[in-house]
Amino acid sequence: MRVRMNRTKVNLFLRYLAITLIPIFVLVATGTISIIINDRYVARQIREASARTLEQIRNSVDFTFAELDSLDIILSSSSEFLAALSGILSAPDLDLEQSKLLSVLQNFVNVSAYARRDVESIYVYIRNDRDRFMTTTDGIVELGEYSDRDWYLGFLSHAEDDASWTETRVLNRLPAVELGRPVVTIYRRLYPLAGVRMPGVVVLNIHRRFFADLLGQMKGSPDQRIVILDEDGSVVYTDFTDTGVPWNGDGADAAGFRTVTAEGTRWVAARLASRRHGWMYLSFT
């Protein structure tokens, strides 16, 4: 009799346990599926938003590079024009015709610089005996007496086959008065359409804060971080506090995405390369 009662209790317990566990199992299974679906939906939304943001950034930066393209086209469209500029830079004193040509060229370059707040200055250099070059800030100056000479070292360090390149540096306009200005410098060698290489370069200095202002307006969320690498993999801009970059764009899937971990956080990372100048744009969300 006691055995039968124990069996009855066990059967009742198992029955109630089954009744209790089935809804719990259903809830757990439903919750798990919901989490998976939601995770995939959020990841897809992040990917789409990251792709849009990077495309906007690339287009904006490419537009800035287009300023240098317009200068390059004008300066390289006429070998005679460049020869005249070379004569201006080499002449001890300018005659009337040279003064007129200098005024036209100076006005054109100045308009290109002053029309954009992100442009700090533009230099045009053609090798000459007096080591002179033209600037949008100080007109015709001599290299040995000018405060900013680092760009010239960058010019000399690149082979003649390098038609265009960029570097990040600090421009010391007035070392005794103000702090250096962080800039991104874009170089473009002069190649006239006639095919004769000129030993010169057009230099475009862009305020690095331009990237911070630009990216601040384009980010999809406050948690998103952006990294920009130049063609050599050097950091042009980064939102990460340390000097390291959690991902350089390698090992991405076919769509250009990858999951990475940085600063103890899991990030959905996206990349977008610029075919125009070789920069890599990275988004971390």
C-alpha cells in the first residue's frame, strides 16, 4: 500500500514537473530564437549604417582631394605656364609680364585655399637656383628662411615615380608664438600634358581637425568610432584613445566586415577603401 502511494506521488510529481518544464522550455527556446534574430537584425542594421557612413566620409574626403586635382590640371595643362612660373621663382627681380603672371597664378591658388576652411595652405614649388616657392599665406618665399620646411624633406624622400602621396605632420607656422598645427599634407608632382616632367610639386595642407569635425557630423551613433589610414597604413585620424588601431582592414568578409575586440568591447568593424588615393576608412560600432 505504501509502495503504491509512493508511486502515485512520483507519478504526480513527474506530471506536474512536465507541465511546468514544457512552458519553461518553450519560453527559453522562444527567447533564444528571439535573441538570435534580434542579434542578426541589429548586426545587419549596424552594417548598413556603417557602410553608409563610410561612403559619405569617402565622398567628402575625395572632394577635398579634388581641390588638388583642379590645381594640378591648371598647372600641368601648359608647359609654357610652368616655365613662366619657373622663371618667376628664379628671377632676382620681376618684370611687368612676370608680375602679371604671378598675380594671376597667386589669385587662382588663393581662391582654392580660401574657399575651403579645411585647407590651411597651399604651396607650389618648382626647383630653382634661389630655392623659392609660392605659398597662399606669404606669397613668394625662400625655403631657407621659411618656418615650414618639413614638407620639402617629404618631397625629397619620395622617388620621382611617386606621383601623389600623403603624410601627417605638425606645421610650425610661428614656432615662437603659437603651437604647431596638426595637418595632413597631400603631395602631387607636376606632370605637364606635354609629357616633360617638372622637378616640382603642389602641396596641399589640410587641418587635421577637419576630419574630427567631418566625422562628428557623419557618425551614425555616439558609440561609433572611425579610423582613417593613408596608403602606407599610417593613421591619419582615429577615435581610439590609444595609439593602436584594433583592425587595419585585413581579413574582412566579402562585404568588408569583421567582428573585433578592443578595449574590452566587441565591435562590428567595417572597411571601405578609396580607389582615388589609396586611403582606408574603418568604422567600429
